[in-house]
Amino acid sequence: MALLYKSTRDPENVVSASQAILQGLAIDGGLYVPTEIPKADLDFAKLARLSYQEIAVQIMQLFLPDFSQEELSECIEQAYDQKFEDKEITPLVKAGGQYYLELFHGSTLAFKDIALSILPYLMKKAAQKNHSDKEIVILTATSGDTGKSAMEGFANVENTQIIVFYPENGVSPIQKRQMLTQKGKNTSVAAIEGNFDDAQTKVKQLFNDENLRAKMARNNKVFSSANSINIGRLVPQIVYYVYAYSRLVKSGEIKNGEEINVSVPTGNFGNILAGFYAKKIGVPIRHLICASNQNNVLTDFFQTGNYDRNRPFYVTSSPSMDILVSSNLERLIFYLTKEDSKQTTKLMKELNENGKYTITPKMKEGLTDFLADFAREKETEQTVRKMYEKSNYVIDPHTAVATCVAEKYQEKEELSTVVLSTASPYKFPQSVLQAIKKQATTKEDFAALEELKQYVNRPLPESIQELEHTKINHKAKISAEQMTAYVEKVLNLS
Ligand SMILES: *Cc1c(COP(=O)(O)O)cnc(C)c1O
């Protein structure tokens, strides 16, 4: 039987891959997961000779069987082209005892470009396949990077609109400016009073608002998501884990079949979940290291089995990980319950109502694929500096969190470790410069860029250089309660 997708909250809700991509979130509030783990025949000696794009075709085909190989190749070629400033797309760099998989060479300088540059193409094909002529409206809550990356992908894509909500005081100046200067008449951005979790919770409510959905249908529109709750975001990310391993084999850094660890700076648990699927299809990963910043709700969860979001929320130097409700964890919970949708629904309801839940000891035994720890702000800063001083390699604060946590485990497990480098240091210049120079700087992000340039061995991307003087196109600032009205106004719903 072909691989399909089912909701974590209703085993009867089964759809094709293309339908799951179109819907984003399941109508019952659950997330779509594959009905089975596909059988992959990963021959890394062979994969080592293939390009990123060629590996992408093979891996994505496994998880998206209702797309033909030709269709996938077409999407992949359009997505992974010269928009990426490195022709390897995600080059693997050795520095300071680890390997860095640089995922930030796309147009917005963060790893989300990998999935979001292909999602619009997948969605367009999915709409054709399902004979849908409805306008697709992408609703997205962002902790800073998804919003810009998704708008870049969807700007001026026919028959789509995209609306982005970001926490007013929760993103870096460069992230904010990137979003506010977005071009494309089908793009809208609004700042929300509150944090990322407020925005994400409200977006989920909008998806499940029957009244709003009926209005959308009357106007021949339908919602979808560009957040990592959409499997169209997760599947393209499985590819780079396979790619990383193939390059380690290719360069002779490891023997084919040798186990590695991968350290992932984690927020919404999307990136690391893609790694979980990569491990399931046979990439020899011993542990996926879940690295958090001071918002260490996931560290506590992996260590104790209690998930509890009732705690202080910190604004840190790694803002894209300032998250207390990691949406994608629901998919892991579903696997831990042995695919029991009733139990999953119950736990998610507890999270919704009390902000916490506890998994059973039996479920906890299923966590052996993961290790988890967190980095304090001071440690993150020290890690940036140490990497620069020792290896002349400049990393951003998110990558530093993953490095710091990886090093804690490297003392215990002597395995080659790949750190996922999720953002360019140029995206967070003030924090990075401060860390390298070991002194506070009064320079704001844009002023710090010039100075940072002398430490980083790569040119300043054009998109960042121009940013300070690009025209602001979006000014909306609203409360979370006003989001429904805002969406109705933007979409002109009657
Ligand atoms: C989004 C993001 C993360 C967290 O990824 P998740 O998939 O949400 O866990 C880490 N680093 C950067 C730079 C990001 O933009």
C-alpha cells in the first residue's frame, strides 16, 4: 500500500501526501504523520556521488509518493538554484572538533529557506493534483525566521496569499526589517503584542474556527500553513541529514555505516523531527541532540517526562528558539504512545488547558533516540567567542547553543558530531560581535554589521547590505485578539 498521511488525533482522518500539504494542519486539530516509515535503500557510497538536488529527489519521493519523480525534480530544480549562494546548497564544514552543516545560504540567511523555497512549488502541484482552484491563504506565526522565509517563497506566487504574525518585541532588528520591507502584493505582515506562543496559539485557533472557514469557502479561499506543522516543511528537511552523512563518507571523515550524533538547535521541534525521520529511514545517527536555550522546556521534558510551559519566558540572543510550546512534539508524542490518537489527544488537551502534561514511564522508554540539554546566555556567548578564537570560525547564537550542548555530550560519547548551523552570523550581528570582542557594544545591528565583517570569512550578502535603506511596506500592529478581524480585512471576506 502506498504511504499516506493520518492525523495524530483521528486515525480515520487519512489523506494523500499532497492533500496533507494543502491542508497544513488536520481539521481535527492534529498533525499529519506518515502511515508508515518508508523503506529506503540508502547506499551512502552511491549517495556520496550525488548532488544535493539528486539526493533530494530520492528522499522526497519516499515520503511524497503521489508526486511523480518528474514533478519533484521540477520543484527541486526551481527551489535549489542560484538563490542559494553556495552551489552545494548545504555545505559541510569542519571546525573546532565538530562538523557544521551550514543551512543558511538561502535568501533570508536562515535554515528555513531550505524547506520554504520549495514549499510553494509543492503546494502549487498539490493544488493541481487535487483539482483545487481555491486561493491558498498561508497563515504563519513566526519567531523571526519563518515569516521572512515564507514570504520570500510565496511572494507573487499566483493564487496564493500569505499573512505573517510576529511578536513585536521578540525578533531581532534585522529579522524585523527583513519582514517589514517585504515586497509582493500578496504578502501581509502584522506585529503582535505578545510572544511567539500567543501568535502561534491564535493561528491554530484561526485554522479551526468553523465560522471563519465557512466564510473562506464562500470566497473560494482555503487556509494552509507554512509552519513546520505542515509536512511539506518537514519532508524537504529530511534531505540534508542524508546529505550531511553522505559528505562525511565522501570526504573519508567516517567509515560508511559508522554512527554519528547530530546536534540541533531546537524551538518548534521541526528541524529535529526531520532528523528523527532521517534516522528511521536508516541514516546512522545514534543520538539526536535536542539543544535549547534558556527557554529549556524541552530539556526538562526529555530528562523528566514532564512537559510544563508554566515558567518564565526569556527573550534570548537566539530568538528563533524562544518558544515554550513546541508544536511538532505532538508528532513524537504520537509515536511514543504507539500511535494511540486518543491518548495523544488527551495529553494535548491537558497542555492546552493546564499548560502541562506527563508521559507514562513506558512512553519515556521510547526517548532513547534523543539526548537533551540547554545553554545559558553566558555559555552561548562564550561558545561564539571560543569558536572564533580557536578555529577562526564565526557562528551565530543559535548554532552556538547547539555547539555548547554538543560539547557537553562529546565528553561522554566519542562520536563524530554534526552541528546544524541554522543561521548566518550576519543575521545577529550585535550579539555575535559582542561575544567575539568580549565587551558590550552600543552598536545596533546595522552598525555592527560593518565591524563584524572583518571577523567573518565571507562577504556580506547583498540582501543584508541593502536592508537598512529599503522601503518599509508593512506597518500593522495589533493585539492577538484582533487577528481574526485583521485576516478578514486583508482577505476582504464577506
Ligand atoms: C526556527 C529556527 C530554529 C528552531 O527550529 P525548529 O524547527 O523550530 O526547532 C533554530 N535556529 C534558527 C536560526 C531558526 O530560525
